[in-house]
Amino acid sequence: MSCGFRIEQYTPAIGAEIFGVDLNTLAEDQEAKDAVYDALVKYKVIFFRDQELCCLQMLIWNWLEALENLNHSTQSILTQIVQLK
């Protein structure tokens, strides 16, 4: 992989671990972000070990990335669900 990290699949059906990526700087590297997203789509579940993130950083990063990649209709549904709470 040209991004400088490697992906190890856990099982043939689902899951992989990504080594050599720093989630604190991932937003600055579009190629790496795309590769991580592709891994998530392919393996459905991805793991990052030994990351120094606070809970708020993780939540913000996950929500922003998820919303960035969702289509408009799905975003509308999520918005309606959040407004119901």
C-alpha cells in the first residue's frame, strides 16, 4: 500500500487491523483517508491499536467521516432521527 501502512485481515468474512496509521494526522492525508475508508467498506470492521485519542476526538472524527461519505437521502434520515431524540 502506498500510504505507508498495512492492513491485516482477521477473518475471511469480516474485520481487519490497520497498522502504521496515526488517526490524529489522518485528516491531512487524503490518500490515506481514502485507503482507510476503502478498508472499512471492504472489511466492514477495522481496528486501530495504540492510538492516543480522547473520546471526543473519536466521536467527531467518526461522525464527520461517516457523514462525508453518506448520500443525501441517508443524511436526511439521520437528521430526522437525531431531531426525534
